Amino acid sequence: MEGRVSETLIERLLNPLANFAARLDQTTIVLAFVAAAGALLAWLGLTSVRRISLAEEAARIRGIRQPTLAERLQAQIDQSGVRIGLRELVLTGLLLGAALGAPLAFLGYFTAAALALAAGPLGYWLVLMRRRDARLREFREALPDAIDDCADHIAVYRSVRRAVEELAAHGPLPLRPIFSAVLVEAGTQPLATALAKAGRLRGEVFYRQFLDALANAETKGGDVREVLQRIASAQRTQNALHRRIYAKQASGRLIGLMYGIAPTAFLIFFSIFGGQTYQDFFRSVAGQVAQVFVVLSGALTWWLTGRIAGRGLHLGEEPMARLEDSEVLLGADQPLKEARARWT
């Protein structure tokens, strides 16, 4: 009796293995290796290059804390130039997604309608981030010209305040609001303090050093033109590096966008022109599952391709961590080696 039971258990264990081995052929094995190689390449592309977080390094410095996720997202929204809160962005995106999904729900594609509703906030966020990237590039390109103009104004007027007034009135357009706000703040506090505070509102290193240099010149005096020239030159070098990075990433991002759109485009094409058979299938439970799989696979491919394209060619643009005191981190007239020694 016991021998028969053991034989039955062995047969139950061996039968699935035998069935699996019977279904294996050369094509199945090759496709399995291709899938494994693709998964390995994707994993290596995401993990091969180590990134150094500037936010974590900033947390080591006294007086600085890392902003929360909500604060980082809100800071990125503010940098886009659209005055909207994070909650309002989500609600507006849901309304846009509902407007897009209503026709799909009317046609019977309820799963696609739900995906469109969820994609509304994401699409709105991507539009704002494209606007933010354009504004950041415009700001960086204008910053060296503003620094050169400031150096010329200081040489002519021998006054930091007068240079700030000229930049607020006639400087490059992306920086005029900043210096106008500095003059307003300088009505209730020293100009050097207003400049130092304005320098902490953005994460660009050379912008912060530019305003720190002006604050030091206002407090201590001296000729700051040579320092400003070095900062402007460094900013132009960084701008050239950014342009090279964007150019090298452009092809990878375009491929990712095509891979992301193609599955959903084919789904829509067959649902419209494929005849009644395809329409009945997409209205069935299996068709609803297929819609979810197609859309999510396209979105995942777009995200993964963008991540791999940016590996090794990335410059962080995270919002600056907030200061808890009035200490200036790095004045433009302080040697960089001394600053590094103090941080470590």
C-alpha cells in the first residue's frame, strides 16, 4: 500500500516535468534565452552607473535639511512658471482624463476609459515638466549675460545696489523678476541679506555663487569683477555640457516615445478598422485585460528606454534643499578646496 502511494506521488511529480520537457523545442529555447538576455540588459542599464545624490551630500552640511517629496514636486511645478498647487494639478489632470475617457466609456471600452482617467494627471505633469525644462534652459543661457552685465555696471557705477537696479530694469528677461524681488526685500533689510536669500531660492550652483559674490562685495567691498567673470565662464561651460547631453539623449528619448505610443496606436487602429470581430473581443473580459497590458507595456517601455538613455549622461536638477539658518554655504571668493575640506 505504501509503495503504491509513493509511486503515485512520484508520477504526479514527474508528469508535469515530462509535459514541460515534451513542449520544449529549439524555438522555445532560443526565445527564452532572448527574453533572459533582454531582462539582463535592462537590469544592467538601470544599475551599472552609480549616481551621486547632491541632496544626500547637502544633508551632511550643517543647517540644511532635505525637502519632502511633496515639497520637491511643488518646487518643480513652480519652476514651470504655472502657479498651481500639487493638489490642483491632480484634480485638473483627473478632469482632463475624464474628458478623454468619456468617449471611450460610451463606446464600451471601460478599461481604456479608466486608464485615460489615471493618465490625465500624468500627462499634465509631463507637459509642465517640458515647460520647466525649457524655462531652466532659458534661465541658464541668460545667466552668463546677466553676470557680465552686472560686472560692467559695477565697473561704471562702483555700486552693487545700482548694478542690481540696472539688472532689475534692463537685465535679461528671465532674471529681472529675481532682482526686482531683491530690491523689494532690500527695503526692509540690508541688501547683502536680500541677495543671500535670493541665492538660496534656486538650485543652480553658479547662480548662487553669483549672488553670494554680490553679497560679499556689498558687505566687504573690493573689486568683484574678476570673480564674476570666472563665474560667467564656468556657467557657459556648463551650458555647453548641458547642450551636449540633451543632444546625445535626444535619439534615445525619441525611440522610447515611439515604442511607448506604438502599442496603443495599434490597439486603437485595430479596434476601429479591424471589424466587428476585434470590437467584440475588446469589449470582452479578455479584451479588457489585453487593453491594460498593451497600454501599460507601452508606458513601461517608454519609461525604461528614457532611463537607460539617460544613464551616464545625467546632471541633477533637483530643487535645492532648504537652509535653516542664514549661513551662506559658499561665497564666490572662497577657494573651493577650503569648502570641500570643511564639508568632509
